[in-house]
Amino acid sequence: MPREKNPTTPTPRKRAPRKASAAISDIGSNFSQFVGPEHRAALIAEAAFFRAEKRGFAPGHEVEDWLAAESEVDEKLMLAVESGPQV
């Protein structure tokens, strides 16, 4: 006679945190003293707009434009922070 299976709920595995999220928080903490989150978001929105304009505002690329603009703005902000204050 076959053994009956006891219904058990498998415990869900927790995902390890992404390494990029730690890097992003480090980046944010470096230039957050110079640029607030609202100003950073405005810079990203402007850069994303210009990317969309460059490709003729074709739909379906909004997230791609935003992520590329976010990387571009963060890179420029990090370069500004690393170069130090302009006297």
C-alpha cells in the first residue's frame, strides 16, 4: 500500500538582495547632500524627455528612456561629487 503524502506548504525561499541596490544607495548618499530627490527626479525627467524626443516619441520605450536617463544623471552627479567643489 503506498504511503499517503502529507500536504505541506513549502517555505518560500527568500531572494538575496541585489548588489546593485547597495551601490545605488551608496551613490544616492554621496550626492544627496548636493542635490535633493526632487531635483534629481526633475533632471532624470528632463533627460528622459530629450531621449524620447530624439527618437520621435515612439511609444513603448518610456521605461527604457527613464532608466537610461537615470543612469546618465547619476553618472554625471557622481562625477561632479568626485571632482569636488568648484572654486
